[in-house]
Amino acid sequence: MSYNHQHLLGISGLTTDEIFFLLETSQKFVEISERSVKKVPALRGKTIVNLFLEPSTRTRTSFEIAGKRLSADVINISGSSSSTTKGETLIDTVLNIKSMRPDVIVLRHAYSGSCELLKKLVPNTRIINAGDGLHEHPTQALLDALTIKQELGTLKDLTVTLVGDALRSRVARSNILLHKTLGNKVRVVAPPTIAHSHFEDLGVEVFYDLKKALPGSDVVMSLRMKHEYQKDYYVPNLDEYAVNFLLTESIISKYCPSAKILAPGPINRGTEITSELADGPRSLIFKQVTNGVAVRMAVLFLLVAGKNDYSPSEEEV
Amino acid sequence: MKILLKGGHVVDPFLGINEKKDILVNGDKIEAVESPNIISVRDEVKCIDIDNLYISPGLVDIHVHLREPGQEWKETIASGAEAAVAGGFTDVCCMPNTKPVNDSKAVTDYILDKAKLAKAKIHPIGAITMQSKGESLAPYGELTEAGCVAFSDDGRPVSNSQIMRRALEYCKMLGRVLTVHEEDLQLSAGFSMNESALSLSMGLKGMPDAAENVMITRDIELARLTKGRVHFCHVSTARGVQLIKRAKEDGIPVTAEVSPHHLFLDEKSVIGFNTQAKMSMPLRSQVDIDALLDGLNHGIIDCIASDHAPHETDSKNIEFDLASFGMLGLQTTLPIVLTLVSQGKISLNRAIESLTSSAWKSLDYSPKSIKKDQPADITIFDPDRNFIFTDKINKSKSINTPLFNREFKGCAVMTMVNGIFQYEMSK
């Protein structure tokens, strides 16, 4: 098996085999982060530019650590420190970066489809989508899948239930694509303002009632309710949202007692999920973060190292 | 000198002509229209053999953006007119969203002054509200006097219903039609494509068809209330066609146009974040396309207008959400329409009617015809010629279109304005 794409722009376009290959490769990289010397020379002499034009702590840090553990030179450019605040366009920013010959650009940008635009500008540079608008966030979906696989031992015949703002979530879109590709059931549960009927066209089951959506769920994913909710009238207020959709240990243990809890973060405690559940034994939230580094190491390695199989033993420092 | 157009097949739906006729042009007027070989050819007549070609009254496009004054890097009146005649249009009506907005005699005068040197006849449309801001009425009498043929805030709706009511009432006095861009700005907020499963999966904000339909509904009611004349621009929804059908059955004075791209392309054109397919109204679904074609065939949709919207490359080579709306239309409208004719989706007679007499009537103007004493504004076209729209034959100053290198069946071959061939397709 192999990964034969130049970029990772989304889960869209990946086959089941490619998804499993990415996850298997990721699993091999998990161990490196457990070592006392957390570094292998796999990408020595390679340059990674993390171009994060939208605020991000977790994902940017994760990519940075991943690049550094592979011995690459990692440069971070963030929205506030870049020329974009001086009115420079994404295109000009990227053309300038391209002139400095990076091996890979990791892009986070507020606009859907930004990576497609980038692909045309820098045909010889590898591109990793670290979140484009509401479109995709493929490494998040992969790290979620890796976490599920480690916990449940399988990624087959699962029911994955997304709770909350799936409409304005790139994480939801990438997860829907990934699990539909693998043949799993995907549910979205939220108020009808969010859980549009168009989700059904994507093969997703739509629910408005947590009690109906949870039974049979193997994985429950808590999605963030953005604080600007009021501007777009999706819910009356977050307290009202919590009355109907707050994930608690008691509702999970009643309706899907064996389910694991994931959340892409950041989480709003008390609005989307209680602390008891988020910090409890069925929560995989911090395991997701740990796996994020491994997934990003694997993706960087596969795109940049120019070979498809990784064996940690050869790569000891 | 006189010109004899000999052997062509005349399609003039307004007069009910659909047969071979010879046409004698004298100066800027049509002098005679006769069955073949009746007009005798004398030495001073230049005889042009157009056997196998079709002739129609000069096509009119009642919805174009010429960008002058103010955005001459996108288009000028001269370049837009050149694109018009290359597309078979002898007449174009230009929307007022220039910089400044055409809400004064000064701007209308400026446009008409530039139009004197243009290859096509230019008819300015004035704004409905000052600066098209939707806050106060434009001086319709002054604008009519200066030469505006209709009023529109195209690109934006008139959101304030009271202003729309007053504008409709006031313009009755002047016999002018309001051509309206129907969009509920709250329902459409932030949109960059049609709202659908595709917009959901692409993570783009969609405009639901209801954003257009609620405003069509409002203006049907205001037309009913005021007896003022409403013309719906670029109708894009199946439901909109139904609403207009019902209004017409109720005797409410409304007309409607459809853009050729809404008859030819659906929302899938945006896949891959193709900004060239980003329009307002957005490209919709196949269901909508079928309903629009059906509406056009049954006269519910009166006419076809290009919504020619030139934009510089930089405004399209950008993030999808930030890209400009619109595409070129003047040189691809007739090829799209004739292609639809070749596919049997619309009759040739109805196609030409929707680009000539029905369009004039939508603005309450009497149509031009192929008959004696009419201005010699004539379009000669070939419904069978293969046509590929390329950068090389594009006459616009801009190149924004998703249709480059697409093959069409049929195109304009010669365009005569006031008795002068302003366009002849190179062999």
C-alpha cells in the first residue's frame, strides 16, 4: 500500500486503502513521541512552512512538534505576524514563500477551497490542509480515526454520532467523508437550524433529539458551538442549546453506555459537554491530541521523504 | 450605397416571418423585404450572398455591465460594444452600477457621449435609488429625459418595500419598467453559491432559492398593488418560474428574463472551487434549469439577457468567498442559445423572439423588425457552425468565463448596425 498523492488537501478523494495506510503509518510514529529523545532524522534538511492565517494553537503546535521530531526546519507564519495584515493577498504571501523553496506548506486559512487555490500557485510544493474555512480538516479526521481504532480495535461497522454545530465545522465534514468512505454510519444531532436536510444527501442520518440519536453509537463526537451563534440565529442562546444537547455522563451511560467521547476542541464546558464527561474515563480528548502529532508526522513523512514505508528502527538518531 | 442581403432565411417572430427573404438596405434603413429573387440587382447595389445563413432583427441584450465610467480596466463602452456586435447584438442596455452609479443626467450623458463612437447601440439603464443604496429615489424624470430606457439597482435588491412601491408608482408616469435583482439580503448573507448538498460539502455558504423567491413574491404583490411594471432580472429558480406564471395568469404586469448560463450550467460548475462559475444569482440545479427552459418555451420567462459581467483576472484568481460574481456573456449568449436549439430544448423561433421582440417588450418598447423603413439593425447567424469561444476571439477587456474552449453549435456571423457591418466573422 502507498499514498500516491502529492498533497493532503482533504479526505475527499482518498480511498479506504489510502486512509488505512495513513493510519498504519501514523501508528508507527506514535512510539517516537514516547521516547526520551523524541527525534528522528527522517526529514533532516527539509523545510516546512506552517502558514496559519487563522488563529490556531493546537493544530499549529501539533504540526510544529511533528516537523521538529522529524528533524525538519519548521517556520511558523501566523495571521497576525504576516503581511496579510498589511493587505497582502494569500497569493502574494504564498508566491513569496514559494520563492524561498520550502518542501511543504501547511495551510490554515479562513476560506474554503484555499488549498485548491494554493495547489495552482505552487505546483512543485507539497501542501497539507490544516483547515480551510468550513471545508476540510483532514489531519483532524485522521487523528480521530486513529484514536477510535486504538480504542475500539476497529474502524468497521461503527456508528459515529456528531453532536452540535456540524454545519459550520470542517472537522465534521472531514469526519463524515472519512466514515462514509469506510462504510460506517454517521449521524448528526443538533437543532434543525444546524442539522440541515442536506446532510441526508451526504448519506448522514439527521436527528434533532439526543435521546434518539445516541442509542447504538460507538463514538460520540462533541462539536464546538461557536460563540458568534447569536449573529446567525442558529440557537436562541447557549444555555438553551445546553438544555437539549449538553452531553453528560448520565445521558451517555443511559443511551450508549459503551460509547467513547471525542471532541476536536476547543470545548465549551457546560455548554456542549460536562467536565465530568470530558475528563472522565470514556473521554479520548487528550489522546486525540497526542495522536495528532503522530498523524502529522506520518503525513509529513509520506509527502516529503519521498518514500512510502517507514521503519522506525532505521531512523534512530 | 445600397446593400442586398440575398438568400438568407429570415426569422422575425414578431412579424411571423420564418422563410427565405431578400433584404435591401439603403443607408441606415431597410428599404425592401421580398421573397427571393424579386428585388432586381443593379450596379449600385452591393450584393451579399448569404445563402445557408439566417437573418434576424438585431439582437438586443437588456442586461449588461459595461463598467464605464469608473472601472474601465474591466470593460469600456467601446470594448463592451465590440463584444456585443461580435455576439450578434446590435443593442445593449447597460446597468447603472458604474462608478459613480448612473443616478444622474451627468452620468447618463457621459455614457451616451461615449456610446456615439461604439459599434453597438447603447441604452443606459438608470438607478432605482440614489447610488443604488436603496435609501432614496433616483430622479426618474431627469434620467428618462437624458435617455435612460429603464431603471434598476441590479447587483442589489431594493430591500425597502416602501421605496419599491413608490418607485413603481412614480415610474408609471414615465412609462418606464423597473428591472429588479431579487435577493433577500438576510437570507443570502455571505453566499457564494447555491445552497445545496454541494455547498454543504464544499463548506461554502449557499443562497437558498427562497432568498430569490420571497423577493419575487413581494414584487408581484407590489406590481399588483401599484399596476407598476416589474421586470425580473436573471430568474434562476424553478419556484420563481411558478410564481411568475401565477402572476401572469392573474393579469399582474410582470415580465422576466433568464441568463443563458442559468439555462446551460448547473451548480456543479463550481466543483474544484472554480471561481469562474461564481455568479449572482448562483448557478442552481438541473431541476431549476429544466423549469427555466420550460418557462422560456411557454413565455412565462419572456426573454434572455446575458448579464455580461466582466471582471479582471485578479478578482477571480483569489479565495472563492472573496472572488467577484459574474461572467462574460455577450459573445457566448447566442452560441449557448443556438446550442440549446440544436439540442431541441427550445425552438429557433422562440430563441430569436427571446433575444429580440420579447426583450424589447419586457422594457415596454416596440420591437424592431425586418421590414421596410425599420433601422437596418440586422443579425446574421449560422445555427450549424461550430463555435469555440477562445481568448483570441474574445473582445471584452476581461477574460472571466467558465466557457473558454467549450464547443457550441451556432454563432453570429455578421452584425449590421444602422446599415453598417460592425462585425464580420473572419473566415
